[in-house]
Amino acid sequence: MAEKPQPVQVLYCQVCSLPAEYCEFGPDFEKCKPWLIQNAADLYPDLLKEATAKEADKAAEQLQSTGISSGRDGATPSGSTSAAKQEEVKRLPGGKIKKKEKQEVVIEKVVRNKRKCITTVKGLELFGVKLSDASKKLGKKFATGASVVKGPTEKEQIDVQGDISFDIVDFITESWPDVPESAIFFIEDGRKVAAA
């Protein structure tokens, strides 16, 4: 007679209430880290190493403040902690690295129904331009409809009815001097081409 299988014991995080192995994908992994180090160190060995490195850095700082050498070959503890913080900022859940957003304005002409065009303007907000004001200015200048919409990447962009790509670069550089012409690009045939 076969033995009856035993139920699987699942360890749930007391902070986010997810199973401990899924905490890194939860709402706030930083709050879960202390609990995980105490209760699930085998699931996250990197956290244990990071915690011991931080404790060693704190001890070295205390020794330096009292004037005693830490014996770490002149390594500055503050430099190692700032490097660790920079590493945390750049990493996303799943180990992906977050890319810094380039300051550039991308203009794309989208053809609908083989006749009608929509010109989309993305990236003006990176230069401190309020998109609602920019859409009003574009609508008045080109005597057409312009609105702020969410694009496919959930970022806001300006949709202007009609093909205004011939004059829009001059208008953007005149209306908002903070936007250099070298930062304006067109999407043509799926490639990014500089406007200048």
C-alpha cells in the first residue's frame, strides 16, 4: 500500500503575506528584507551576504569615527554602501536593469485609413513642458485637433490630427527653448532619424 503524500508546508511572509519565495515580486521588497533574513535566509542567500556586508561597513565606520583603523586596506566603507545603493536603484524585479530615460522628443506620423494622418509627439515632458499646454499650442498653431493621450507604453503623448511633421520642429524649438533641435527625432520606416 502506497504512503499518503504529506501536504507541502509553505512559509508566508509576515510583511507582505506572499509566499516567501515570491517576496521579491511583491509590493515592497525592501520592507520584507529584514523578515526574510531572519526567517528565510536559505531562499535569499544574497540578502544575508548584503546584510553582513552592511554590518561590517557600520562597524568600520564606528571604528573610523573613534580613530581606530579597520584593517581593510584603506577601503572606504561609505563608497561600498553607495555602490550597493546604486545597484539597488538600477535593478528591477527579475534582475532586469532599468535604463535611464534619454531626453529626446520623438515625432511619428501614423497613417489611418490610407488617407488620414496623426502625428504623435513623445518626450516633451522630459524637458519640463506641460503636455496639456503644449497640445493647446499645437492645436492653435496648426488649426487642428490635438490631445494628450496614453501611448502603448502607458506614457502620455500628444496626438495631433494631420501631417504636421514639416513645420513641427521649428515650432517646438521656438516655443520651448529648453528643447534643443539635436534632441528631436523622427520615426521613418521604423528607424529613428535625427531632425537636424
